[in-house]
Amino acid sequence: MGAHVEILEKLRGALEPQGFEVHPFQVSWYNGVLESVFHLSYPPDTLAFVVLSSPSMFEKSFKPFLAQRKLQSLRDPIDQCVAHHMRLAQEKFPLHKIDVIYDYELHPNRRPKVLMQTAAHVSGAAYYYQRSDVEEDPWGKQKMFGVCIHPRFGGWFAIRAVLVFTDVQATHLAKTLPIDCVPGREERIKLLENFNYNWRDGKYRDVLAAEERYSAEQTLYFATPPAERLKLLEMWGHPIPPC
Ligand code: B12
């Protein structure tokens, strides 16, 4: 049994009750599909995890976080909440060195530090549908962004962070393939068009019958422009200290 088994169990124990999902991968699986400018610079068999937020994260983590702590007015509230839980998870492993990389982190040249969708795909968490997954695609020269679909949540989730256990080798970690839950060409075309042209209406999220979706409150929160979200939280009764 590799060290990853125990670590995975402990991480899931810390994060699943909070509405997160955790999926392990080896750095080499991620680097193996990416151009070198995007590579993570760790030895190939280094153990890493991708962390997703499921629909219930809002109720299980975000609301209690708002109720318990003082939000800082200058940082995105969800990001503060996610960082809080990643710190708590990190504290469970005092003997390991863990690098936490968030979805919004960029290098000075503006390149994202981690491509979260690729990490989700190679860990088996959620299939990453890209234009190259559509045979003879109809989009010509247009740029089409890809989208990950989760077998249980459809598009109702986000990919929040990658945790790298820099001192652990995952030599015995078996690869889990992501579930191809949008197998048809026409369905994939519709999915990518919805994600690219109509993402605001959220239809791409319902490409399959999801087991859990965002609550009405959560949908309203994410539909609100980031600059106005603090105002919404204040209306919901969570005071925000002035800058
Ligand atoms: C920059 C960014 C944007 C930009 C540009 C989008 C883009 N994809 O480039 C803009 C502002 C337009 C944007 C918009 C949105 N975004 Co955005 N965005 C990002 C961000 C921060 C980085 C994406 C990026 O720059 N990728 C770089 C490009 C080059 O990567 P790529 O196209 O995947 O190319 C690589 C792969 O093809 C790979 N590759 C090659 N071959 C193979 C083979 C295999 C098998 C695999 C796996 C990979 C692979 O190699 C390429 C690089 O060399 C990510 C978070 C993150 N850190 O990843 C969120 C993210 C992609 N966005 C997300 C979302 C939801 C959105 C929006 C709906 C808005 C929102 N937040 O609600 C819209 C939808 C798109 C639209 N219609 O505008 C989600 C997607 C979730 C999902 N289910 O997939 C992410 C992951 C954020 C998150 N925390 O969950 N976004």
C-alpha cells in the first residue's frame, strides 16, 4: 500500500464533509498532456490532489464561514472560505510539505499556475471536453473554450485548488479515467456552444441530469457580478468591515 492511500483518506475526511471532492494524481500525468510552459516543476511521480467544490459547499462551508468569521472586504468571499478550508486540511499533515495552488493564481506573465480542467481530467474527477473531442468540428477559426463535466454534478461544480505533497511519491497510484458522460458528437457540440455562447444562463451545467445542483440562493450569488456580491451578503445579514 502506498502512502497516498492514507493521505487520501485523511484529506477526504477533512474536506468531504465540507462539500469538497478530492482526487489524486501524479504530476507526470498532468505534465504529460501539457506544453512545457504549463508544467508543474516537481519530480514526475510527486503526489498531487485536485479539489472540487460540489453544490453543497455553499451550505456546508460558505454559510457557516460567513456566520463565524469576519470577512475581509478586499478578497473574494468564496476564495477566503476555500483558503480557510485548505489551511485546515494542510494542518492535518504537519509532517508533510504541501504546496497549495488556487484556481485564480497567475504567474507574473498572467499564465495560470495550474490548468484546473486538465488536473480534473487526469485525476479522473471530471472529463474535460475540448474542441478536439468533436470530430470535424463546425467552428472554423473561432476560439472555443473547453469545459469539464462531472458524472454526478454535471456542470454544477468548480475546480478550486491543487494540493501538491512535494515530499511524497505516488509510485503505486493507479490511474482513474474520467467518466465520459457526454459521449455523443451532437451533445458535445451543444455543450461547448452553451458554455461558450450562453454560459450566463447556466444551461451547459444541465447537460446531464445532475444529482445535486446549486440552490436558488447560490445561483443568485454566482449570477451577481463579483463587485456586487459583498452588498448581497450584507443584505443577507453578514456585515462586512470597511476597508
Ligand atoms: C482564464 C480563464 C477564463 C478566461 C479564458 C478562458 C480559457 N479557457 O482560456 C475567460 C475570462 C474567458 C473565462 C470565462 C469563463 N470561465 Co474561466 N477560467 C479561466 C482560468 C483562470 C484559466 C484557464 C486558462 O487560461 N487556460 C489556458 C488554456 C491554454 O488551457 P486549455 O485551453 O485547457 O489548453 C490546454 C489543454 O488543451 C491541454 N491539453 C492538450 N491536449 C490535452 C489532452 C487532454 C486529455 C487534456 C486533459 C488536456 C490537454 O493543453 C493546453 C495547454 O497547453 C480557469 C481556472 C484555472 N486555473 O484553470 C477558469 C475556468 C476554466 N473557468 C471556468 C468557468 C466556469 C468560466 C465561465 C463560465 C465564467 C464563470 N467563472 O462562471 C466562463 C465561460 C467561458 C466563456 N464563455 O467566456 C471554470 C470551468 C469549470 C469547468 N466545469 O470546466 C474554471 C476551471 C474555473 C473554476 N474554478 O472552476 N475563463
